[in-house]
Amino acid sequence: MSTGSRAIATTELPELIRSYLRAHSARDLDVAIRSYAPDATVSDEGRTYRGPDEIRAWLSRSASEYTYTIETTGAAKVGEDGYDVLQHLEGDFPGGVVDLHFRFVLRDGTILRLVIEE
């Protein structure tokens, strides 16, 4: 978890994040994209995607590129509007197993920023 964070139970995550993670895992692009603010950004694998069109393209590509399972293994509250969710992925991507931090910043009931990193 991040420095300055406080561990929380995954049930304490805001419904927005829990709903987004369910949609992301189920590859439900319509539900997932509705979670984002119009000016949202997503950073993943060294690239940043801005706005709904780029984020939808990223979601679509990541949903079809590999087959994998996701298990939430931890969560933390970071500052006033941030959450760090640790996800364990196993699948047919290079390496086959990885633990990733999904670092969310929320604004007005939407996801303003998501950074995915090891």
C-alpha cells in the first residue's frame, strides 16, 4: 500500500470503485466507462489515456488482449479522495502472474484518475 495510507476492508471501498472493479473484471465496458469523469485519465503500462474515447479504447483492448482472473487482495484509503486497491491477476499474459495497484482518485462521485502499476 502507499505511504500515508490507511488499510481498509474491501467492503469499505466506495460503491463506485467496487462497481467499477466488477465491471472491469467482467469486461463490461459500458458500466466501466460510466464510472469516469469526462476529463478523467488512466495511466497503465507507461501510457496515459485521456477522456472517454481513449479510456474506452484502452478498456476494450485490455479486455480482449489477454484472458485473466482478478482477485482483490487489499485496499487502503489514501488522503481525502484516494484509494489504493491491490489486485492479483493470473492469466495468459507475459509472466502469467502479477500483483497490481489500482490507484484511484475520485471527484464528485466519479473516477478522476486511475493509475495502474506494480
